[in-house]
Amino acid sequence: MKKRRRQSGQALTEYAFLMVLLATITFAVVVLAGNQLQGIFQDVSYELSHLTDASTLAPDGSPLAPGVTPAPAQCPPGQSAQLRGHKWKCN
């Protein structure tokens, strides 16, 4: 009986240690990747709130007709602007 009690206490200790370890790793990931996660969250929330929006803006803020790409002078040589979500990115 005594042996069984020690093992159940050991399992509880190991479980608590794993939970603390996972919480620490999760906290570190959120701290290190916080800005990227915030940017992704903002992109997704913008897309969800503007699903029926017909206006598209160029990188300089001027309106564009759907399907039109902005002037190539805004990207470095050899790259073209592509619309990804609501943002124009050079690729």
C-alpha cells in the first residue's frame, strides 16, 4: 500500500511539472512572436470585417479598381506588387 501511495504522488508531481513547463514555453512563444501574432490577428480581423468591401487601396492609399495592380515603381527592381489580403506586398 505504501508503495502505491508514493507512485500516485509521483504522478501528480510529474503532471504539475509538465503543466508548468508547457505554460512557460507558451508564454515564451507569445512574448517572442507577439508582434507577428498581433499583425496576423489584425489582418484576419480586417478581412472578416470587410468581406463585402468593394474598394481596394494601393500602398500609397489611393483607390484602385478591382484586379488592377499598383505602379511597379513602388517595388524594388525585379519584384512585382501582389495583393495579399488587403495589403500590397512586393514579391
